Amino acid sequence: MAGKAAAGFSKNLRHDLFYHIQKFSFENIDRFSSASLVTRLTTDTNNLQQAYQGMLRIAVRAPAVIIFSFVMAFIVSAKISLIFVVVLPILGIGLITIVKKARPFFHQVFQRYDVLNQVIREDVRGIRVVKSYVRQKNENQKFDNAANGIYDVFLKAQQTMALNAPLMQLIVNATMLLLCWFGAKMIVGNQLQDGQLVSMFSYTMQILMNLNMLSMIFNQLSMAEASASRVVRVLKAEPSIKSPQNGIQTVQDGTVDFDHVSFSYDHENLQLKDINLHLKAGETLGIIGKTGSGKSTLVSLLPRLYDVTSGKVALGGINVKDYDLKTLRDNVSVVLQNNVLFSGTVKENLKWGNSQATDAQIVQACKWAHADEFIQELPQGYDTPLEQNGTNVSGGQMQRLCIARALLKNPQVLILDDSTSAVDTNTDAEIRKAFREDLPQITKIIISQRISSISDADQIIVLDHGEITAQGTHQELLKSSKLYHDIYESQNYQGGMERG
């Protein structure tokens, strides 16, 4: 029954943790790190399950036996039972001291588990890069360092907790010696009968045996305490972005407004500074700039993946903070810079955009994204299984699948965050043509390092160090923006595009 209860406790705890993490914003995820959250859902929860089971069996039964044995010992002889009053506080103080000394080690152990998980996660996900650069030896060394870090700290913790055994042995032997000494003297003085002394031995053994059982789970409880504090920190963490009560359920159109928007990840250094930007519904915005200029950060504010530090972002003329969060994100479809596909069929992955989508709608979205042609060539077409992270399709194919998935949401705004970087220029042009001719009502925001991908946008902004340094059409920026012109020149478009 204890095993069943502990398994149920663990299942419920993982359920609550996972569901709570689903409410986290990107800021919450960044604060804990994904590797640390995995450790809390696995290693920490397992420790709590084992401690819970141990406590049900020992921490309930043993104290009950100790209490009743104390009562019977005092009934037999209150005078000789004073031995326990002297000895047990010494044991208690010793155990508390050991636990206090070991506790910091257990906290360090689980922090190092986070590091180990991070190393494994990075290595497994990047195994192709590791092999192509022949870096197995270096990665093995990183793993060994992380594993040895856990070993070193865990060994110190266990060496400290191992003091429980000699301390308990000392107390047991000292108690038995004192009982023999005082018991014999009291029998000689006719203050105690032989049978009463035998009873005292029996009650003493019950007390000491159960105290020993309690000390055995001290190690487990100390580990569980460290795990519990880590789990509780996650459960108590309030999502930094919440859906408002009675949030607006409909988005009028795809009008986008950034009014004096500034943003900082750490509330100290601004990544975006006083951004002013206005898009009419159906317009296309191109965003270009150097790496780290704030392009991805800017577009992440519209679906509230992060919230602005100051200023206001509006969609359809309404502050994005006033929308129901699901409504907002259903109407702002984002294809992130790092594309992700999940294990399952092509169709199952596409239906993330709309679980109720018909086959005709799926095919149409794939045609707009120019994915239908290569899907039809797959062994089972739309029912072809995809490996985790889409390892059995190319980078360009993955990007097109992610674009089709986003289109299935039928959004008011479509954000492409450098989402055609692995697609050839001809296919990129065909995708943009489909957007322009077949989806004129959708507002498009395209981040790209290729000027050819944004040259036909209604307006283009150049970001540099979190600020809009230039804004206009392609032809206007060639004349007015040195940065834009330099990027244009570096991409050798002199022969393929009309010079401004």
C-alpha cells in the first residue's frame, strides 16, 4: 500500500509540475533553464517518491512504537527510564548536526545534476555536429567533468550522513550499559525486580531499534528536503505572463502598432529602445539587421512571448495585454528561428496549427508553403512518420513544414523569423508570391538576412543595437541607409536587381 501511495504521489506531483510549466513564459523558462526543469521532473521527483514511501512505512510506525515503549518503560520504572531523558537529546542533537552539515551538499548535488542534463541534452541534440567535427573526445571530457562533479559532492554528503551509524551504535551501547549498571544496583537495593529489568531491556530494544530505523531514512529525507525545495520553487513560481480575466476573445484585423516600446531581459540593459512602428492590415514588413540587433526580440513581443518593459504593443488597435492569451496567439502565428518538429506523422505535425483541419486545408497550406510537392514524394505522403526534431527531412523541408503549420491557424498576423534561410532563393520567391497573391489579408512580418526575401515588402526597417536606424522601401533604403546598402552590396545583387 505504501508503494502504491508513493507511486500515486509521484504521478500527481509530475502532473502538477508539468502542467504548471506549460503556463510559464519564456522568461520563467530562462530563469530555471530547461535542463533544470527536466531534473526536477525526474531525479527530484524520484527522490521525493522514495522518501514518501519510506516515511509511510517507518516514520509512522517507528514513532508509535517508540512512544508506547516509553510509556511502558516509565510504568515499569520511572527512575531508570530517566536514562532515555539524558541519552535521547544527545542523539537528537547529533542527528540534527549531521543533517545540517550534509544539507548544503545535497543542494549542490542537484545543481550539478542540472549541469549533467544540460551536457547530455546538448550532446545528443548536436551529435551530428560532434561527429562531423570529430569532437567525441572533448564531449566525453565534458561529460566526465559533469559526472565527476556529482560524484565528488555526493561522496561528501554520504560521508557526512554515514556518521549516523556510529552515532546510533554509540547511543545503543551506552544505553544498554547504563541500563545494566543502574538496573543491577536497583535489584540489589530491592528497588527493581528481575522480571521488570527484563521488561526494561525489551522496551529499550524496541525504542533503540526503531530509533535506528528512523536514522536510516535520515539520509533519504535529507536528499528529499533538497529535492522538495527545488520542486516547490517551480510550483510557487508565478508565470510572468498571464491571460487577463475576461480577456478579449476576437481580433478585429491585423493592424500592428509599436508605440515607444523598450524591452530588457534583465530589467537593466535595454535590448530594444523606443521602437515606433505601424503596420496596416495585410501589409508586409521586412526586418533586417546585424546578429544581436534585437530582431527576434522585437517580434516576440507581439504574441506576448515576452512582455514589453515600457511602451505598448497593439494588435487590431487593442493592447496585446488585453487579449485572452489563447486568442492572441491563435491570431499571431510565429515560425521561430529554431524550427521544431515532433515525433509523429507529417499530418500530425501540421495539425498542431489546427487540430480540426481537413485534408484539403492541410494540402492548401502546404501548397502556399511549397511543401506539398516534396511531401507527395515521401514514402507514405502526409502519413510519413517524422523522427524527433525532423531528422529525416532536410532543413529547408522542415522550414516549409513549419510555415504550413503556422498558416493552418489562419492567423491575422504571420511572423517568419528567418524561417526561409535553408530554402533556395527560387522557392523563397514562390512562397512570398503565394503570400502576396493568395493571402493578401494577412499581415506578414519577415525577418531575414537575405535582402531578396524582403525587397518587395511594403516597408522595411533596419535594426541596429535595438534601435530602428532606417525605415522605408527597398529603393529608399538603398539611398538612405549605409548599413542596408552595405548588406546589399555584400550579397552581390548588382546584376540581379535594379539598383537604387
